Amino acid sequence: MKSRLELLAGLAGALLLVLLAWSVPWLRFVLTIALAKGITVLGILLLLRAGQVSFGHAMYVAIAAYTVAFVAPRMPEVLLLLPLAALASAAVGLVVGLFVMRYREIFFGMLNLALSMVFYSLLEKLYTITHGTDGIRLPVPTFAGMTLSGVTYEWAVFSIALALAIGFAVLVRIYLNAPLGQALAGIKTREARLEFMGVPARYVLLSAYALSALMAGCGGTLIALTSRHVTPALAYWTASGELVFIAILGGAGSVLGAFLGAVVYELTRVYAAANLADAWQLILGTVLLLVILFAPGGLFGIAQGLLRRKPAGREVA
């Protein structure tokens, strides 16, 4: 019953996003970025299930984005760029994961942050390759051999982002309910018991880490295709902080919460930056503080509570 309600809520949310993108054209860009970040946050939720927080996952977003920037001039086909960039992030995540899996809690988070900042510094310093803070401008890519532009291009990228969001949401939901996903929860509470049972906790976490890097790569590819401009800021520590912010805001235990948090975050940032340019970060920080103090389940937890609340004057025997 619960899974059916979540499915209906997810489909209703997808339909609402399509209606918003159609009725308010300028929101297509914002919603596509929100979906891309939501996909990345899904990977962070996998690690949170194991009690680990990564403060450096923006590195995998940037790896995919720069892969697109380097390859697109020679191979502009989106259907090839997307899997190539995502696999590049997953490959780096697998190698990095072999090292960081030895550590837990704050050491795990800080190591990811340190590696991300090293990568950010390389992107800034290697000007002849990355163009430094000026970034790289992407050419117009093709979709199945067709060159699109304007509104058609925006709808194409938005559609791909929405399809990937739905696909990864289902995948993560299945993954968390599978034995491998249940073992992640065991790492958080009883890692020693998992080892005694013959379950290698390090490799369970490594698989989740590589999958999270893959999803971050998909998110980075979508961001690159949407903005068509890639800069080192994608790997900066504040970008990683945004992802953790969104995970907490939406609800760290919910698949749908990742996208709810991402959409609310992006819309709040756009409107707050437009109307309160000097205070929008204060507003976001205040919202996060209130969520942590009064709604540990995040926005999705609040929504669930409202749906479960009994109508006034009704009593259950």
C-alpha cells in the first residue's frame, strides 16, 4: 500500500513538473537543473542509509560535465555523451571508493571533501586544458542525429532529465529494499555483526558509492547540457554542500524527497536571489535550520504527516 502511494505521488509530481514547464517556459531551465541535482542527491541518500555523508560528491558532477565538454566537439550526440560521462564518473568513483571505504563518519566525509577540492584546484590551475574559471562553452549537441535549438532543445533535455529521474528513483527504491540495500542499513548500526555474518561491509558500501558516483555523473551531464557552460565551480565545496542541504531538506530517508527538496531549493533560490539578492543564503539557511529542528523527516516527512492526519471530528474506535 505504501509503495503504491509513493508511486502515485511520484507520477503526480512528474505530471506537475511537466505542467509547470509548459505553463511557465522560463521554469524549464530551473526544473531541469533541479531534476539533475535530485538524481545526484539520490546517490547521497544511498550513503546516508549507511550512515556516511559525502561532502565532496560535486567532484563526480564536475567530472561528467567536463567529460561532456571535452568530447562534445568531436562527438556531439547526447545519446552517447550521457552514458560515456556517467561511466567516467562511476569509474573514478570506483577507484576513489577503494581508498575512502577504509574510513567512516567524519573521516569519510572530510576525505571526499579534500579530494573534491584537489580536483577543483586542478580545474582552475590547468588553464591550457580547462580554461580555468572562464570555463568551456559547449557546442549545440545532437539528439539521435538531429540538431535542435531553442524551445525544442530545452524540451528534449527536460524530457531526458525527467525520464532519468523516474528510472533512477525506481532503481534506488528496488536497491534499498533488496538485501544489498538492507546491508547498507546494517553498516550504520551493526557493521561488526555484518562482518561476522560473512557480509563484507566494505564492498557493500563500495557498490553504493560507485552507484552514487554514476548518478552524480548523470546529474553533471544534464547540468552541462542544460547550461552549455562548464566551470570549476561545479566541483567547489559549496556545490557539494548544496547536495547535502537538498538531501536534508527533502528528507534523508525518502527517494521522492530528493526531488522535492531539489525543486523547492532551486525555486526558493531563484525567487530569493531575484527579490532579496543580499539575503537569499540567509533564507535558505533559516529554512534548513527549521527543518532540522522541527521536521527531521524533511519536506517529504511533512507531506506524509499531513496526508496521514485524521480529519477533524473523526475518531477511530
